[in-house]
Amino acid sequence: MSIILEHDGTELPLDPDLYWEDENQYSPVAQSVDVGLTGALIVQVDGDAERPGRPITLRPEDDNSAWMIRADLDTLNAWAAIPGAVLTLTLRGVARSVMFRHQDKPAVDARPVVHYSDVQAGDFYLVTLKFMEV
């Protein structure tokens, strides 16, 4: 299934082999537990299935999958450099409004598959993308 990232009407298809690393590590439930003066347990719970902030980390499963060309990496870096940019990420047929997760640096992490001294637009990179739903 395709993965598409869109900003201001420009679509960037991403490799469908990118793995949603933290898909099952998120819970929309917030909970705090404390002990009161009498020793009683105090539990506060807040749950909202639509709570914003869900992390979406997309990364290659291994060094042999989900390569991205430098030209696409340059586009991602340009979008990530726009403060407060909200993008649309379509993943598994579901469109989500996302922002880059700059608080969890780097939001775009890339390394070349093969290092060349003269970088070309068609050179391949392994890229990890960190988003959060908004």
C-alpha cells in the first residue's frame, strides 16, 4: 500500500516499505497515580481516542529496504524547515494531519547507502522520518 506525504498541494510518494516503528507503542489514555495523605491510592485518568500528538516514526526495516533518492530527501528537508508546517500523511489508506517532530531531533535522519564525495540528486539514502499527529 502506498505512503504519500503532501504539503501545499505537492505530493511526495514515499517507499511503501517504510516501517511504522511506534504504531503499537501509543496510548490515548493519560494516567497519573499518587498516594494521598491517608495512604489511599489516587488515580486520575483521562482518555481521548482523538488526542493529538501520536508519534509516527517511519524508517526502513533494514539497510536493504526503503531507499530514497537525494532529490526526495531535499524536498523533505525543505518541508521540515518550514516552522509549524502541517502536512498530510496518507498511510495504509488513512489521511492524517502531521507535523515534523522537531522536539525529538532529528526529525529527518538520513545517511547515504553509499557515500560519494560529489552528491547527486539520484544518490540513495536510508531515511527515518519522525512525525506527530495534530
